[in-house]
Amino acid sequence: MNYTYKALQNGSDIRGVALEGVDGEEINLTQQAVKDLAMAFSQWLQEKTGKEQVKIAIGRDSRLSGPTLEQAVIDGLLLTGDMILDCGLATTPAMFMATQFPQSNCDGAIMLTASHLPWNRNGMKFFTKEGGLESKDILSLIQLADTLEESGKPFGSLSKFDLMDLYANHLQNLIKEQVQADDYEHPLKNLHIIVDAGNGAGGFFATKVLGPLGANISGSQFLEPDGHFPNHIPNPENKEAMESICQAVKDHQADLGLIFDTDVDRSSAVDENGDPIARNSIIALAALIAAKKNPHTTIVTDSVTSDELHDFLEQKGMRHHRFKRGYKNVINEAIRLNQEGIDTQLAIETSGHAAFKENFFLDDGAYLAALIVAYALKNPLSKTLNDLKEPLESEEVRIKITNNDFKEYGENVIHEIHKKAEHAPYISFADSTFEGVRLNFDSEHGDGWLLVRMSLHDPILPCNLESRKQGGVETMKTWLKEALYDKTDLDLSVLEA
């Protein structure tokens, strides 16, 4: 059966085009779609909790379509008779915490966000008290949304709720507990921190968390919510964004820089020298923080982490467990390991999604930032990560698949790469590969590694390459191109030197 809203599913989220203005992109995340999906979530949540009336919090990031879509959600939830807390501008982690804080005690929450995607996009993330919904749950909502009929229940209730002040106090208390300073109310009075919110929802961290704790936040930039994102993409993985925050730290001679994505479920940092702490280095820093109380814990990461990071974690006494890309994948793997009795305190992607066991395994960029602030107060970050080596070269290329059945075709391509690598004496296979194929090349044939995998949702084979010598990446790309020379349904132009 083809469901009306199936095209809006993006793994465990809903995402789509919400505004006109980009050529070739028609609106599919309509007000009606958002209303129907909100009503479906209410019905699903009522069945899950056994309650005839549930309490649901609703929030949004700074996107231009946010207020209109938020009203559509509210309209739908009123028809299902729910108690609604309108939280207005919020962050994704804060919306989950609306189900945990006793002051709100919601049965569920809906966040309107499309993370770092362009200004014309938007989406929906759903939470219960147990955490974010899984992909199968989103499919259930889509199925319900196609069959919903407006009920005869009395209208629900609507009230404003200042969630972000409550959440900011929660983060303040976290920092205070971590620092244990003599001046309990102003433990950050000797720290100069620059925050870059990218005009997303993260500006509160400077003004409502750091400032009240005594930090000097002068030089912080793009704190004002603006759905046009006029300065740079709010994304710690974006080169322009990271260059901007690094330069700001240098210009103001700050002690620390922090950068968030649009809805603040991801963050990265900048050390006192203005050098970025992102991808492998943000994992290393988060792992060191997690290991303070649990020195031999396991750290779950995505599949594209470097060999140098693996060595760093193992040398520091931790165990490194690579798994699939996707923040829900690494989080669920960490939960599984704990259930098996393997202490696992952190699940983290190179993108900056970091989920600590002590924080409900919630990927929360502000929570990570708070821990980094407390850590930086006593530990210069540049020296902390001095032992972390970086590959000399690294690159990601994305090979497009033109075959209509792209998933099966892509898996067959990966299988053939595996077979050809078996006959190359200078190639060995990684100890564990949970997706695609990861190949190690000897010192004469690239001195590094290559990972080829299927994209989670798109007709693309992402290929990650890292090398310890000049020209090593090109050597491995050449091998890959030769291995795929007869594949007519692949665009191999990206492998050109």
C-alpha cells in the first residue's frame, strides 16, 4: 500500500519542503500533512499510554515556516482533545526533557525542525518518555495519518510553557555540579567563551546559561534566531561555519568556542588557540569526559572514525566500538551493549551527535557543551588532545547510483569491491565492519583506509578515505575507480584525480 506521507519519512524523523523559493522543489510538508501527523502521534500515544487524554509539548527552531506549522500541530492536537504545552522557540533536546521535567511531565513532545537542512525545509521529531521514536514508529504514524477521521471529542487545552528557561537552569546546575567552584553562583567568572548559534535556536546557551554563571560571552555571534540563516549554515560540519567560529576565538583571544547546529542536538568546539575540535577530536574530547568516572568504558562511534582516534581511545584505557552511520544507530548499539553487561557511557557520531548514558542517551549538543565548559575550566583543551594524531589526508566522495533499484545495485557493488580486494595482497580487511566494506591499504599502496557504504536514504555510495602519506588518498581512489570501471550505473567522475 502506498501511503500519502511515506515520502516525508527520513529514518526516525519527518522531513520535507515547507516553503517555496527553491527551483525544482515543490512543497510536500504542508500544513495539512503536519496536522495529520500530529493527530496520528496523539492517537498512537494514547494507545501506548492507555490514556484517553495525553499531554504533549510542541516546539520549533528558528525556521521561517516554524510558526505556521506549529499552529497546524496545535490545531490537530486540539481536535484530539489533548493538553498542549506551547513551548515556542526551543531545541530538540529540550523538547525531550519536557517529558522528564516534573514541572511539565508530558507524555510526548513534537519538535519542528529539519536540523541543518536549507531554509525552505522543515520536519518533525517525536518523543515519548522513553526517547525518540524509531523508524518503525514513524511508519506507524504515517499509516495512521492516512486513515484518521476527526473525532467528536471536546477540544483540548492549550497553554504557554517557558520550557527553555527551565532547560537553561538544568544546564546551569549541571555545570555547577561538574565544576564545584568556591563561587557556586558564578563558577565561570574567569572564562571567556564565544558561542556561535548560526541564527538557529542555540543562542540561549550564551545568554541564559553561560552569562548568568559569570562567563564573559563578548564576541559571541549569530545568537539571534533568523530562519534565513544569513551568516552561515548552522552546522558544525560546515567548513565556513567552523572557520567563522575559529576566527572569532582568535580575534577575541577567548578561552573556548562553542558552535551548534540549528536545533542544538549537535555541537563542536574550538580550543584556546582557535583550532577546531570537531569530527574525530570532538569524539576524543567527549570520550575523555565520559571516562572520568568510568575509565574503561566502551565508546560507540559511527563507521568513519579514523584509525588515529581508535588508537587514542585504546591508549587512554577505553574500548572503541565502531558501528553504522546514523545517530539512532550508534545510540541503539550503545543501549544494546549496556543490556549485554558491557559498560558503554557514550554514543557519538563524527557529525557531533553525542549521547551520554547519564543523560538518557539523548543526543544533546548543549549538554555536551556544558560538560566541555566545565572540563575546559581546569584543562586547556589544546593540551588535552595533544596525543590525538590526525591523518595527513582525508576525503569523502559520493558516487551517484543511476540504477532505479539503487539499494540492491549498491549492495551488489559493495560485494564486488569486497571480492576484488580479496585478490589484492596489499589490502586487508578491517577487524569489524558493520556497514559496507572497510579496506586497509599497505604503506606502498595508499597507507590508509577506504570505506564504501550505502547512504542511509539516497542513491549514493559514500566513500571515505584517509591516508598517512602525501598522495595516498589519490592512490586509493585510483584503485577504487579501476575496481568499478565496468559499472555503467555509477557516476565515477568524482573519482577523477
